[in-house]
Amino acid sequence: MGKLHHYQCNDCEHEFQFTEGPVMRGHIAHCLDCGKEKLIRPDELPLELWGYHSFDFEWGSDLSEKEPSLITAVTGLCSCGGNYSLKARPRCPKCRSDSISEDKLMTIQVD
């Protein structure tokens, strides 16, 4: 089950949401450069990444290095030119900053 986080950018003060982890419809990947979301259906998940059930799942270092290219092979490049990853850090969609603050009271589980 995934989580929906609520963040505010420390640079431009934009408020936004970030979905983390698998959801009922598949896995949420994010662009490493701009943070844009893309849904990957369960049948699209690369075989090497099967068994991924939570954001805390840790792959070996060799697979961690290849993971963004495996995901981008399924999703294609982001419109900004970046690669998608299941483990991308949240970024402000307005200014792309990763200097953000989370409102932990707004974090909820999603299906």
C-alpha cells in the first residue's frame, strides 16, 4: 500500500502532493529531475524488480544502479528529459527544488 504525502517547497512555497510506493493499480514512478508521476501497471514492472512491495524495499547495489534505466525502459523518458525511478525523492513540481517540508499530519495510506 502506498502513501500520499503533502509537502511545501521551502524555495517557492508551492504546496503539492507526492504518492510513494505501490498502489492497487500498480507502482508510482517519479522523474528524478522534475518529480513528475507516472503509473506503471503490475504487468509492466520489469522482471528484475518483481517483489518490490514497499518504498523501504532495498535492492542490492548493482540493481539499485540499474533501476532507473529499467523503469525508464517501460515508461520512456519524462517530458523534461529525465529518467523515472520507483525511489525518486520528492521535488516541487513548480520549481523542481528538493528543498521541501512535509506536513506529517496530512500523510495518508492509499490503495
